[in-house]
Amino acid sequence: MQNEKEYDYLVVGSGLFGAVFAHEAKKRGKKCLIIDKRSHAGGNVYCENIEGINVHKYGAHIFHTNDKAIWDYVNSFVEFNRYTNSPVAIHNDKLYNLPFNMNTFYQLWGVKTPQEAKDKIQSQIDQLNIAEPANLEEQALSLIGTDIYEKLIKGYTEKQWGRPATELPAFIIKRLPVRFTYDNNYFNDKYQGIPIGGYNKLVDGLLDGIEVKLNVDYFENREQWNALASNIVFTGKIDQYYDFQFGQLEYRSLKFEHETHDIENFQGNAVVNYTEREIPFTRIIEHKHFEFGTQLKTIVTKEYPAEWTAEQEPYYPINDDKNSAVFKQYEQLAKNEPNVILAVDWPNTSITTCTRS
């Protein structure tokens, strides 16, 4: 007869998936233990309070959904504000609204009507004669024309991926959001906002009454941790979970440079993208604007794309043919994994295998 385990679930990772899973399992009478290698819970949505400002330590996170049940769910833990993501882009010291909309088209060409904008874009596309896009550059040009591509896509994308757009596969850009209205709201979702007081309040609410151990590397004592629970919920890298037996998946990483300024307002917007290839960072985040802050100081973060190594955090999967083929091999293993939930995100795929109990 199998010995009774101390926990029903061992949850590896205290990000939103792990926190929500543990909260819901607890509601159903299950006992969970969460472990995390970092010194804090919350994964990448963790905020650090500096000068009274909730700083998004791992990049900007804006909550948005079309599902009212999900919106009501997160608001049951912490009230969300009315923040609407409306980034702007800078190219050659000129400002452009994002996503691409009538404000952007006016800034580029002086056009004022949707038909004028459509005609301008289509005339540029027609001149290119791209029938079958061979790479990301050709794909983007065939969707949006030369002006928007050269000013707002090319440099930013090449910085983000660390290679020329002509060397990136076309399927990375399947479509580009274009709006022929004067609407700077980046997301189309009905519900959008930031937790008042920061994401830590949401995570703390989810983890209330759940045992959490921090500064724990699951892979240093994997068998010991597994022995504690009947089921495992793993939210890390799938290739690492399977000891890299099919090879290592590749990612892009990020570096963050945080700065405190003795002024009330640094850039006037939460998110400003820098689209020129020569500028090393992709964007500057001014955190106080996420919560309409009135503090006397401000905190900004410059976000630098970086090559990924095993010591760095994996932010963006490189979903080219080679990596997708490797991922599919791990995906097949995951489908037959007993008593394990692998909560793994990869472009066009999300693995969540069910436990047997």
C-alpha cells in the first residue's frame, strides 16, 4: 500500500499560474506546498516598492482580458484601477502613437481620413511586389508598407531578437494590429488595469494560507521534493524538467536598468518604445504612471534585449523551426506524464497535462 504523502500538490514556481492553482486546490480541500528559486513570490509580476512607487522588476505587466469572470476573480483579491495601455514610440526624436492607428498615420503622412491612410499603405505595398514573403522583413512590408516598417518595426524587432529581420522567419509576424480609428488603446480587451497597490497584493491574496518556501532550487533536490507530494505542478522550462534529453530550447532574455530621478515626471507616459536599432534599449518604463502616482520622485526602467544563457531568465522563446521541433519532442513526453501538470508556454502551444488524482 502506497504511503500517504504530506502534500497533495508540490507546485514549482510561485508565479500567477502556480499561485492560482494552489489557491483553487486549497479551496477544494487539497494541501499544497509552493517552492520558488527566487527570494520572493509572484514570478515576473513581482513589484518592489521604491520611493513609494511599485516598480515592475521584470518588465511592465498590464492585466487585460475579455472574460468578465476572470476580471471579477482578480478583483476579488485586489481592486484594479482604470489604467489603459497607450504606448508611444520614438524614432529620430519624433513621437508616434501605438498601436498603428489614425493618430500614427497623421503623424507619418498628415492624412486625416481612414481611406487616405488605407490608400497610402496599399500604394506602398503594391510597389514592393512581394508575393511569397521569405522572411520577417518581407512579411512585415507586405502587411504594412515601407514607412511604418522602417520607422516603427525594423529596428525594434532586430534589437528584440538580436539578428537582422531578413534572418528571422516570416511566421513570427502573422498579422500587425492596424486601426483606422483615433484610438491609442493598445489592447482590444474589454477589461484592463493594474492592481491598486501593485501585483504583490494579488499574489499575497492568492497565496493566503498556503505554505511557500523561497530560495529553493527544485533541481538541486528534485527527488526529495517530489517525495513530499502525490502530484507535481511544474511551471518552469520543459527541457530542464526532462534533463535536456532532446537538447536545450533557446530563448531571448532581458536586462533591466532601474533609475531614480528627483523629478515628478520623466517622460509623461508609462511606456515609451525606442525603435532605432542604434539605441540599445527597446523601451523605457516609468512605473508611477501605471497607478497615476503623484510622488515627488520617479523610477524609470530601461529594458535591454539580451542573449540568453542558462544563468539568465528566459523571456521570449525563439520559435523557429529548429526549436519548435525540439519542443514537440518534449511535448510528446509530457502527454504521457503521470501525476504531473506541466504548465509550459510555447508559441501556439500551452501544455497542461492532467493528474490522475
